[in-house]
Amino acid sequence: MMVKRWIKKIFVSLGFTTSFFLILFLVLLGSFLGYLAGQNSSPELTPGGQLSAQVEAYRSLVTDEAQKAGITGYENLILAVMQVESGGAGLDPMQCSECPLNRRYPNIPGGITDPYYSISIGVQYLASCLKTANCTSPSDVEKISLAVQGYNYGNGYISWAVQRDGGYTVENAQAFSTMMKQKLGTKGYGNPQYATKVLSYYTGNGAATGNGEYGYPLAQGTYRISSPFGYRSNPMGGGSEFHKGVDFAAPEGTPIYASAGGTVIFAEYGRPPYSGYGNVVVVRVSASVIILYGHCSRLLVSANQTVTKGQKIAEVGHTGEATGNHCHFEMRINNTPVDPMPYLTGTSSSK
């Protein structure tokens, strides 16, 4: 209080009124309290797709609640949702105060003040989203994308997306947000990138699996195929060339998953026989099959390491001879490049 009186004397001596001093003091006090609130806000999400220690601390409780809700096997998905919602911090880690299933606390942001109740309600609501999306497997990334975007949006997004496009797409997630903003007259509505963010943390149950023995290297909804296998015009300098793989275009940092389990035989910046691929991971799946993931921004595995199908091994980038961010996905059988798409869709087998 001595400091306050000293500052007041200075301002009065300079000709400022007591009212002006009071207003200035309140503004400074508000700024200081705002700073303190920022210091206590939720922590930044852990980069690289790793769940934070705060989220992992709830694994046992999540396992129990998943069993009660009938979605055993989806524990990693629940934890991924929690990671994106709160990083495991606060009294409402699943951020479901406004969820219609919340009947104990006010249905306003921050209404729930019991993390155990928050998780119980959040798991129940996610279970209902998975059911509405007709998701029957923890590895069905297409239906999971639809369900988790529905968890974020509510308001019938799942049925709307199915009727409009047959399921989740990045485009319809954006369209729904725009539609709801106009309908409600708000500046924003949900997070159109929510499913992509959740999937970046969902690596435990084969998040990038496909219908065949091999899984897609990127999660459903996070990519577009920018260049298929076969002859094309060389994007680096014109002329025709034979493209030995399939390019999955996606934003830099998008997780790349192992299409199949095996042993890493190369994981560094490309050199012969892998020149031009930039940061590249090469996995030997069997005596006859190797899979190559090129142009990565970051490598998460090293040579001689064993990886499992669906494990996050790298992140999308444009290192090496690349004109944009993408994962060059290449399969070689007996050292001969083959079109990988039939192996991803289950219409062919390397065995």
C-alpha cells in the first residue's frame, strides 16, 4: 500500500486527478491478474504425438470407464482426445461441461469441477459418437475420424457428414464449421482440424491401418494422393519419368506410420542407394519386401530398430528432391518397385 500512495503522489503532482489514478490502477491490476491467469492455463500439447504425463496418469481410470461404456480397446483414442482437449490439466480434462450427458454441473464452459466425472461423461459421449459413426474397430480410422470430429462439433455433424459425403472429410469438417457459424452468428465454431489433431496422438492401435495386410502410411483424412505410381511429368524439371511410389501430400509434421512391421535398415538423409529421398526411412518387412518413406521432415526411428504396424516412425516434410510437403511411399519386392495401392486396399498380397 505504501507503493500505491507513492505512485499516487507522483501522478497528483503532475496534475492528474484522483479519478484518473484510480482508473489507471484498475487497468494495471487487471493486466496483472490476466498474467497470473495465463500462468495457470493448460500446458502446451506435447509435440511429436506423445501423450503428456498428465494424460497418462488417467490411463487406469480411462480403462475402467471404457469398459463400463462398452468401448474396451479404445483407451488410446480416449487419451488422445483428452490430450487435444486439455493435455490432462484442469478439473474438466475431457472438456465436456456443455455435453448433454452432463446433468450434475452447469452446462457452461468450465462447469464441471470433478475430473473423474468429466472422464466418465466424456467416455460415454465418445462411445455414443463411435456408435453413431458405426465404428466397429479401434483400427477403423475412417469411422474414428468421423466420430471424434462429432465429439468436437455435436449438433448432428456425424449424420450430416454421412448424408453429405458418406463420412468424414477435411472439407466437410470445414464446411460444417462455416455453416454453424452462420447459423449461430458466432465468430467461430469448433475446430475443423480436430480429427487430424486427435489422430496425431492416436498411435497405439494401428492408427494407420488399411483393409489389407499393409496399412496406409498416413491417417485417413490427413492427406491427398498428389502423384500415383507410374509414368508422369517430372515435377523437378519436366520430361517424362517413372514414379516408383505414391505421394501422400499432407501438411508438414503430419504423422507417418509404419505400413507393416519389420526392421529399419536405413533412417537418415538419403545417400546411395537412396539419394534424392531427403530424410528417409526404409523398413525391411520380409526377405523380399522393403518399404520406403521419403522426404520426411523428422525421423523418429533409427537403423536396426524393430517397428510394428501402425507405429509412428516419421513426420511429413519436403526434404530432398521434393516440390512440396508429402510422404513418398514406395514398396519394393525383390528390389523391384511395385504399385503399393493394391497392397493397401487388400486386393493384392506380397506373400
